[in-house]
Amino acid sequence: MSELARTPLYDLHVELGARMVPFAGWEMPVQYAPGVMKEHLHTRAEAGLFDVSHMGQVILRGPGAAEALEALVPADIVGLRDGRQRYALLTDETGGILDDLMVANRGDHLFLVVNAANAAADIAHLRADTPPDIEVEVLDRALIALQGPAAEEALDALAPGAAAMRFMDVATLNWDGTEIWVSRSGYTGEDGFEISVEPARAEALARALLAHENVAPVGLGARDSLRLEAGLCLHGHDISTATTPVDAALTWAIQKVRRPGGARAGGYPGADAIERQLAEGAVMTRVGLRPEGRSPMREGVELFDAEDGTAAVGRITSGGFGPTLQAPVAMGYVETRLAQPGTRLWGELRGRRLPVAIAPLPFVPATFKR
């Protein structure tokens, strides 16, 4: 792992006994001594601290930055208010999803957080496909996620003002003389925050948060099981260039103003294909899945509409054991005609066909503070 990048919290992870693994070119903690199950449940009950510094952090600055980014995504960026954040999708000419990202309006610039595995490609895309007077600045900052019902109390004690924020608010707060950029968001379905901080201060901030009696370190293993229970997509698995926002049931991320008939409809890559699907529907649809029994069905499991069916009608893209539910959960794509909750399918697991039912998403309701 000597060629892997390390975050500013690497030494702290090692000190805390983390098991480090390669992930998207980085050496990251997959779990600590308690294990994925306990870390997952601790986040749901109290608060988990996650190192997400491997994510790309980018500033877009210049006249017309919002318009420039809006030309690349089907989201309403021009109408995004100062101090607010929005989920968006970078699309290609076929309507496929290049990446999903968070976009914050921080007054004189847009602040983007992109997936680690796609960061280099996203940055190249932004530089190539925005006007030359738009500055694309790649930041060297740590990113810490604090998630769970105790997150508000823990962060507000260190950085007053956090408690006043609502879901998808962004703010600049002061912690111990250091400016931190805070968003009330995350990827667990729990209330919480993501905190961007200069690298030299990241470890001290993490230690200050961990000093709170309800905060514990949590690795990538539990982050994945939490986002799966929350019905949230993982790029490269649940969404990719082979899936459109309509296929992926992410049409909520296309605001009315960007849809056909809206004031700023279309104009982004793949708009024709996506608008056609908005009107006609998709052939395949992302759904939640609840395997019967205790055996998880993981990515790649093919789905059939009969126990003796010969043609697959879908495939699982994410799956595992849901610690909150104490049962296996999964997401995947099925033919839209079969996407109604309660529909029974069969997954082929180790040569056997086992029943699985279409289920509503999310599996665990979100607890965002709105």
C-alpha cells in the first residue's frame, strides 16, 4: 500500500487501531476494533466520525459559474441560494451518470465535493467544458463527516452555530481560531455534518470531536452499510454511465425549472435522452430489495421473475446485511413492469434460486433536521 495516498488523519487511524485498506487510490480505515456492526449501530444511536478526506473538493469561481455548472448537470444551480447545498449529477451525451456530487453556494463561489474514484476525471471535465474565465481550483483540505443523533451537540459545543443549521445548509464556523466549512448533510441517512478543514488542523479537530462521550470513529465498512440502508447510490455500482437519472429513480434531483416546460429546461449533456425517459418512462428501474431469510444477496446476483425462469429480469448492484434491520437488504435494477413493492422475484445465489421481494426505499427512514 506504499503507493497509496494518505489523508491527514492517517496517523490517528493507526493509533486508534483501524484496519487500513486500499480504496480509490487511498489508504483508508475500513473498520476499528468494535467492527462494522457495532460502528453502524453506534452511528444510528449516537454519533460516528468518518474520514472522507479522499473525496475531491473543488471551487468554481468567476462570473457565470452557476450557469457554467448548470450546463453540465440537470440540477437547478442558478437558483441555488447563498448558504445552501444541492445534490447534482454530471451526465454524458447519452444521459449516463458520470458522477454524483454535492454543490454548495458559498456566496462568491461554488464549492463541489466529488467522489474520490472520479475526482481526476471530474476536474478534467470541468476544466474542459466550462468557459475559460471560470476558475476551477482543486483544494487541499481534509473532510470529516460527523453523523448521528449526537452530532449536533458534539459539533455545536466546539463550533457554535452548528445547531442552528438545517439540512443542506452550509456555513463558515469558527473552531478554536480556525475557519471550518460546514454543511448539514452526509451519506448515512442520519442527521449530521460534513466539515472541511485545513489539513494541519484536521487531526486536532477529529480528536476534539472524539473527546465527546457519544462520538466514536467509524470506518468505510459501516459507511457503506449505512448508506445502503438509507437507499443512497454508490457511483460505479448503483449508478454509472450505463444508467440515467430516470433509470436510477433520481428524478427528484432534476428540479422543475430544468424539466421540459421549465424556464431553463435542457441544455445539459444527454438532455434529449433524459427528457424522453421523463415522458415515456424507463425500461429498467432502481429498486429496494429484501431477500427472504438471512443470506445477503450482493452485487452481481441476477434476478428472475420465476423460480425456474430462464431470462434474468434484473440484477443486484449493492447488497449486504442491514445491522439496523437485522436482515439482508439490497438495491438493484429490475424491469419497470416488476418494480412495484411486494413483487416477488428470485435471486440466483450459489446455484440456487432464493426469494426476494421488491421493497420501498429507504429501508431506514432519514432523520435529517429540516
